[in-house]
Amino acid sequence: SNAVVFTSGGSIVTLTEKVTTEKVDLLTQKNLYAAAISMAFSDPQFYRPEDITALYRRYAEHLYRKGDFAAAMDQYILTIGSLESSHVIFRYLDAPKISLAVKYLEALRSAGLASAVHDELLRTCYLKLGDLDAASKIILTSSSKSSCDAPLNPDGSEVPTVPISRNLLACADDPSEMLAAICSLEAPEAVEALVAHGVLIARSLPRETAGVVIALCDGSYSPTAMADAAAGRPMASPSRNEYGESINLKCMKYPISLFANAFMENPKLFRLILSHCRRNDCVLTPMLRRTLLELTLDEWNSAKRTGDTQVEKLRNDEAIFMLSENHVDDMGDYEALVIVQAAGFTQGEILLYERLNMAPMLLEEYARSGTDRARRQMLAMCDLHDPDLFAEVLAHFVNMAGGGGGEGGIGGG
């Protein structure tokens, strides 16, 4: 709708109301997410429930990036049932945030979406907080479930398993004996055993469990190979043909999603496993590719804070490679953009803005950078057939020349 206003000075001003999507986009660009969500709710014609949930997630990521972890958790809870739970849980497992992880896991249980693994993790969090009464209630609640529930992926979906006899595991009284028994099984039986017992074993023997999982995922697993590894003899990795395809596999490649729950409490080790799977063309779901990107950027940020330039560069290069490789479409450009924005990974943001042709956001990043290369890229974006874009580029240059950098937007034009 339009309105014409006659001012006291004799001017005529035409006001045009923007459509809801443009209003919401403008509000989110200014980080006014509460107003954007309210606006989206008011127009169900343009915004479905899943679109509003995506706004809750962006709001949560923004608050988390600012360091307001409690407020971010309030928003993350509103995404339950849409956003994979592991995305949130991995962020809140360090000691200062354990109470917030408990809040999320309790909400997950209230929604009826908690798996046996989530229950076990909640129990562990209660124990870390010294709340023995709450932990004992979780044990009573989950013990009755665990005997009948099928193994679940991190997103709560049921995973496929094959029936086996667990006689070899019946005598295993400790994690070491249990893992040794599993390693004597053929691959399908070992997979089912690890799906059922992986959380318990990985808690005591994380690296040893990871080694078995990697072998199952890249096709190098066999009882003989496991015996060689236990004896200190090197395991032979599957070789590749001229097309880069794995050959001479000892077993089929099992998806890492089967075992992801076992490493939920050890994100650094989980990143190593996912990175190995990515390099060796193992089966990785889009969610796990996004998890790998997020964990990589977490370590990149940690290295920046501690001044570890070597690790910082390694994780930077890994993240850029993930955003550039052929499988990036599996990850989802917009989902990846949310992750790199939350991590403050400007190089990744620019790469994705370029791929998505998001000219206004790209101009802001180039102007904020202010390097010679960024200025050349801004000039290359000038299009005489798009006067709005051309004017925006010129406005950024004027603002930069005036010492304002890229933060002032186009208001100085």
C-alpha cells in the first residue's frame, strides 16, 4: 500500500509499505530478531512454522555469539523438534554452561523427543552439578525405557541394525573386555554391539572406540585387522583406484551417524572422526557435515583466543575447503552461512555471500575489510544496468574515504 504525504514545506513524499519478507529481512540485518519474529508471526501467508523456527535459531546464534548463553538457550529450546539436538548440546557441555545443557535436555524430555542417550547425558550433567536426587530419578526413568527402545541417531530417528547374538558380550564386565569382545565379531555384529554399548565404552576408552568406529566407517574393519592393531601392527587402509574410489574394502562402509551418540561428550574426538570420514569419502549426512564445520570453527576460535597460530591456520584452511568442495551442496549453503556467521568466520561468510549472490551483504563485508582486493571486488560488482547496486557501491566508497569504514552502511551517501 502507498501513502502520499504533503509536508508543511510544500513537498510531496510518497511512502510505500514493504512486504513482510522485506520487513523481516531488514529487521534481522539490524539484529532486531524479537521484532522480526513478531512480524513473521503476524503474516502466516509468508511465514510457515518452520520459517519462524529458523528465525528462532538465527536469534539464538546471534545471542550465543554475543556471549548471552542463557538467552540463547531460551531461543534454542523453541527450535526443539526442528533443529538437531546435537547442534545445541555440543555448545553447552563445558563446565560453566552445564546448567543450561540440563535446561535443554529437560525440555527435550518434556517434548517426548529425548533418546536413551539424551537421558544418560542428562544424568551425567546432574551428577556434575551434584544433584544426586535428580540423577537417580533419571536412572529410574531411563532404565525402563532402555530395554525396549531401538538405538537412535542424534536427531532422534531410529537407526537400522542387524540381529545378532550377544553371547560374546555377556561375560564382559568392564569396557576393555567389552571392546575386545566386539573386535572379535564380524562387521555387522560389531556395528550392532557398538550402537548398543558405544556410549558406555567410549566414555572409558574414547580413542580406542574411535579407532574401531573409523575402521567400520572407512571399510578397513575385520577381526584380523583389529587383532593386528591390538598387537601394535599397522592396519592397512583401503587402497584407491585411478578414479579415487576405495577398493579392497574389508567390510562395507557403515555411516558414522550410527555411532555419533557415543562421542557426544567428546566433541574434539568427534571432529577427528568426522574429518577422517570426510577425507575418505565415508557416508556423511548433511547434518554431520554441518556438525564437522561447526566443530572445526569452534577449534579455530579457540586457537585464536589462545594465540595458537598453527592450529588456527589449519582449522581455517579446513573450513574453507569444506565450504568449497563438491559436497558443500549436501551441507546446504544457507545452513552453512548460519554456522560461519555464528563463529565470526568472515572468510567463509564472503565465500558464501559470493555463491549466493547476496550483493548487499557482500558489499558490507568488502567495505568492512577495506583491503585493496576488497576494493577491486567492489568495483567489479558495479553494474550500470542496476542503478541501485551502483549507487550502493559508490556510497560505500564515499563512506570509506571519509574514514567511516563499512559500519556506517549507506547512510553517508
